[in-house]
Amino acid sequence: MILDAQWITLTWMVLSGVVMGVAYDSYRVLSGQLRFPRWSIHTLDLLYWVASALFVFRMLYAGNHGQLRFYVFLGLIIGVCFYFWLLSVTTQRFVVMLIKLARTLIQWCGHILNILIVVPAKGIYRLVRVLFGFIIAILLFLGKLVLQCLIPFGKLFRWMFRPLLRYWVTPRWMIQAGTRIAAIWKRWFQGGRPGNE
């Protein structure tokens, strides 16, 4: 292998070590901030190392077609040490800042959705309830008014047919039906209890 290819491969490996350090710190900060369950930590560790191995192999294949040499491991060690020496603290602070920014944006989105959707929906629901109750009250008032207006006509018809009513004998079944209807009316609309039949 020519010297230029070796230096290119070494550079790729150093960069791969830095990327592995960034990924490790980001994953560690995320797992601490988001409080992943303990049982998932081992699975995530395994996924991290598998992803890191695939990434390093891809970089190695791009540098020297996948040939393992001593300087490959040397480049990885140099990259990781360089990262943890100079960039680790900065990366952790940056990831924490990104998490706080994401939480702030989510809270703002929640407030905006609450103002634009939830509050108007509650207001519309209350308005519909008030309008429905108002319409029911008007209908009940109109129904009572119509009944009051019909009372004189009922008395008039009763006066007109009074001579015929003297000879009218009410059947027993009609009396029983009227008693039951009156009992149901008292139970549902007046809160009374029906009498004993």
C-alpha cells in the first residue's frame, strides 16, 4: 500500500474515532436526560457498538478497501483520545442545550395548540350548551303558553257538550288508563308518587 493511502486511511480512522466519541457522549446524555428504563440501557449499548462497528468498517472500506493494519487501530485510538481530551465537555453541553431547546419548543407548541384548538373548542362547547338550554327553555315556555291558550276553548267545548255528557258513561278501561297516565305524569314531570290503584 502506498504511503498516501496509508495517511488517508489513518485520517479516516481518526475522524471515525472522533465520531464514535460524539455518538457515545450524545447517547449517554440523552439516556440520562430522557431517563430511559434500566432494562433498555444494555440493548442500547449493544446497538451503539454494532452501529459503531459498521460505521468504522464503512470508513475503513472507503480508505483502503477494508484492509486491517496497525495504523487503523492507532488512528481510532488517537481519534477517541483527541475527542475526550478536547471536545467531550463541549459536546455534552451542546447536546444538553439541544434537549432544553427541544423541550421549550414542545412546550410552546403545546401552548399554541391549547390556545388555538383546546380553548376555542371548550368555548364552543359551552356556547352550544347555553344555546341548547335556552332553546329548551323557550320551547317549554311556548308549550305552556299554548296550553294556557287552549284552556278557554276546552271550557267552551265542555259547556257546549255538557247536555250530551250527562248521558255519557265512562268505560272502566278509560278510567284506569287515565289514572295510569296521571300517575306517570306526576312521576316524570311533577316529582310526585302515583297513588295506589
